[in-house]
Amino acid sequence: MMPVPLLERIVADEIQPESADVVVIGAGIAGVSAALNLAEAGLKVVVCEKGLVGAEQSSRNWGWVRQMGRDEAELPLTMQSLRLWRQLDARYGIFTGFCETGITYVARTRVEERELTNWSKIGQAADLDSRVVSASELDRLLPGIAPRFRMGLYTAGDGRAEPGKAAPAIARAAQKFGATFLENCAVRGIETTAGKLSAIVTEHGAIKTSAAIVSAGAWSRLFLGNLGLNFPQLKVLGTAARVENVIDVPTMPVGGGDFAFRETTEGGYYVALRNYNIAPLTPDHFRLFFDYLPALAKTWRELNLRFTKMFFSELKVPRSWSFSEESPFEKVRILDPDPHMPYNLRALETLRVAFPKFASARITHNWAGIIDTTPDAVPAIGPIEQIPGLHIASGFSGHGFGIGPGAGELISQIVRGVKPTVDPTPFRFDRFGKTQSPKLQMSA
Ligand SMILES: Cc1cc2nc3c(=O)[nH]c(=O)nc-3n(C[C@H](O)[C@H](O)[C@H](O)COP(=O)(O)OP(=O)(O)OC[C@H]3O[C@@H](n4cnc5c(N)ncnc54)[C@H](O)[C@@H]3O)c2cc1C
């Protein structure tokens, strides 16, 4: 059985430039989208990726591009991102697999019904096309659904894209505008001159620049920690499977209290146990206990805190290093955790009850990804005031695939100093505390 769905590759550049207008650190969906916007605006962009473009979270997710159910603070950005998804393929001549299929959530219990009904009011206030669907209407909207659901919430404008294709496709579009993409090129740290960013240092040497974006996914906390900055970010294991041999099942993504599925562009479906994630305990859980206490209280039932070998492997990761030595980023080129098979099998079981046409489905792939979360489950997108020139677009808390293009556009607008399309205030880095003082390494 294959471990991970197919990730498309780009033809990466071989030579590391000596200088750039902007360096992007990490080529997930956020980094490549930022690079596309910056390069299209005429800036000289270099993207450094420690492994392969898109190989971590951005190719391991379910591929839902969803506005429905988002935090109110994130909704305008999510809506703008969807506008961008709709244009990407035609505008740049690429294939991300985006398709405006609509998405439906279904409720079986009264609690689930209340949650969906409450959220429909948030959607209405934001002028979103979400609407409550009665049990009898669900039958028509989702043929084959078992008669066990009380109601649903349907958003026609939501959609899906292909995680294995999207980030590489956007990277290829950025390359057409002259962006340089370096793979197997970990960034070890930054250099400053008179307190301002003056270079980033990769495993192959320095690139002079006055602007950089940390879009390092689950590694952003470690990267910024070495600079003396505290970015509160914890890791959660998300696990999923692909199944085949399914006929007459809805082509739009559907989520219930304990299942989720999405059709892929090549046939077959991604399936997962919705609202169940494993949180492997790490030393950061103790360091950040008070930052996450309110979030833990809210999501206690969904989170499955576990003591695993990850606690000891994370304990061994150095939290500071000099730029002349191998950094932790080079030691793990691609974060590829083991899938949690009991969850994947249970996902298929619960799905068969909800949609009996999954009875003949068989699993072809199992995989997992490490999801990075912030205490308020909202990303950080903007400048890091303590080090002028340094920026962040990270902490997407399990919804970064959908908002990736919007986040890339927003951080590019901030770096370029143009008026942002979306208000960046909810995403400020300094909401996590203003008192951090960076440890700087000066340029020679
Ligand atoms: C199982 C699962 C299901 C999900 N489902 C959905 C979904 O349906 N919809 C949705 O919107 N979101 C979903 N998500 C979340 C989504 O995938 C992430 O929020 C999003 O991909 C994050 O993108 P990113 O660019 O921030 O990070 P990543 O994709 O993780 O990219 C970060 C990159 O930075 C690189 N990097 C790190 N440190 C360095 C360094 N020092 N130097 C150079 N490179 C570095 C890494 O190698 C990596 O490639 C899901 C996630 C998982 C795991």
C-alpha cells in the first residue's frame, strides 16, 4: 500500500542567488502563494524549502476549500481566498484541481444541529451563501445518505482542490514570473545589520535581503525560537485515507460529526474521522500550557492527548544552534508521521453507516500530517516588529489549504507596502505578546 498520495514535483533551481528582494522560508501553500504574488508584482523572490515543494501539510490535507464554519476573524480572508482559487487555473494556465462543488455538513445530534444553526447566522451576517437544509432536502442534495440526519448546512460556493497538485502548480506559476525555488535548502537563520534583517542563512550560505517571510508550517516556532522569539504553536496529528471502489456517492465534500469525505479528481475518495485528532504530548505542551489552557478547555473532547515516542524525539531537538552547524531542519527533510490506522478504519466504518454505498470501498492509501495550531486557532500573518524586515505567514491551525492563496496575497501586500485587500489586524504576530526581545546574529 502506498504511504502518501502522489505529490507532483517542480523543476527546482540549482544555484542559490547571492541576493533577493524577498526570501520565502518554506514552500507549502502559504509560501508558494506569497511567492507568486511577489514575483507577479516584479520582485526578485527566492523560495527556500528544506525538503520538496508542498511535501508536508500542504499535500497531506483533505483538499477542502471551505468558508463554512470558519472563525469570524478569519472569514473575510477565507472569502477572498476562495475568490483567488476560482481564478488560479485559468489566470496562470495551471491545474490545482479546484472545483466549486459546494460543501455540506450534516447533523445527527441536537448539539450538532445547534452548532450548524448558530454558524449559519455568522455566514448570513458575512453575506455567505450558506443555508440550512432540512432532512428531506438532504435526500435530494446528497443522494444515498442514510435517513439518520436531522438537518444540514450547505454552502454552494465552497469547493475542493488537489493537495498533491496545488502547491507545485502555484510554484510553477511563480517560476514563470522569475521566482527561484531551491529544494533541499534549509534556512538556518537570519542576519541583521543595525537591528534590521540583512540576510538569511541557508545550509549553502547567505542570501542578502531586506525582507523575508517565515512560512515554515509546523517548524515556524522552532525557527523563531532560535531568534529568541516566542511563537506559540503546538502540533496535532491528522490522519487520513484514500478509498476506491465507490459508486453513486455525492461528488461534493460532506462532513458529519465523525466522518468526512471528498471525491478526488482522479476518482476515489479521501476519507477521515472528522473532529478526532491525536495530540502527541511534547515538551512544548508544558512550556505553552497557560497559552493553550482556554483552547484545551474548549476542545478537550476532540483532542486525544497521548504520550508517544514523539515526546522523546522532540526533547532531543536542539532549541538553539549556530548557523555554521547542521540545523534541525536538515535532519528532517520531510515530516512524514505514521498514520493512525484505527482512526482510518473507524472513519470508513462510520461512513458506511452514513452512506451505505461506501460498503464496497477499500483503502488504497493511508497517511498522516502534522498540523500546526496557535492558541486561538487563527494564523499569524504580518510583520514581526522586533526584527524589521522579518514577516510571518504561519500557524494555519488545520485550515491553511483553503486560505493559503489569500494568506499569500495578504503577506505579499504587507511586504510590498500596498493596501491589503483584507484587514490584517486579526492576524497580528504581536497578539501573542509584545515583550519578546530577539537574539540577533550580526552580519560580518
Ligand atoms: C490530515 C490533514 C487534513 C487537513 N485538511 C485540510 C482541509 O481540508 N482544508 C484546509 O484548508 N486545510 C487542511 N489541513 C491544514 C492544511 O494542510 C495546512 O494548514 C496548510 O497546508 C499549511 O500550509 P503551510 O504552507 O503553512 O505549511 P506546510 O505545508 O507544512 O509547509 C511548510 C514548509 O516549510 C518547510 N520548512 C520548514 N522549516 C524550514 C526551514 N527552516 N527552511 C526551509 N524550509 C522549511 C517545510 O519543509 C514545509 O514544506 C489539513 C492538514 C492535515 C495534516
